[in-house]
Amino acid sequence: MPLAAHDRRRATLRRKVEDRLGSQACDEALLQAAVEEEALAAGKAKVRRAVSDLVKGGFVRRYYSGRVRGHQYRGGRDAVYVVSPQVLNAIPF
């Protein structure tokens, strides 16, 4: 469930950000942006962990773009995930 649906967790996160910002916490726009950034980082970490578990389980393969086939932005390390055919066949559509 998204962090926005948990009022208590959102309030706790807001207090932590206020403590970290100190005197800058008076600016509501800055405070709100910092809370959103923290919530997004927490969500990304959870997705990253979940995908890593799928890779460990053999359900998904991970490689980085540019490794298998060339692309216009060679400097990036965008992750590419490939779901195995057995897993796709097991999912009812």
C-alpha cells in the first residue's frame, strides 16, 4: 500500500524530515518537497528489493541496457528485466 494511504506513517516521516531540516522546516513548500522525496526513495527501495528477490528466485533476469544491444545513450545504466517464458505461461490472463 502506498505511503500516502498511511496517515500515521506519513506524519512520522514528516516529523523526521522536520527534525533534519531544522530552521528550514518553516517553509511549507520545502518541507512538502522533502517529504515527497523521502517517500519516493522509500518506495523505490521496496521495489528494488522485491525485484531482487524475483531475480534470486529465477523468475526474472536482469541486465543493463546497452549490454545486450546498443542504444543511443550508452552512458546510462538503465536496468532491463526479462520475465522467463515459464513464468509468463503460468500467469493467467
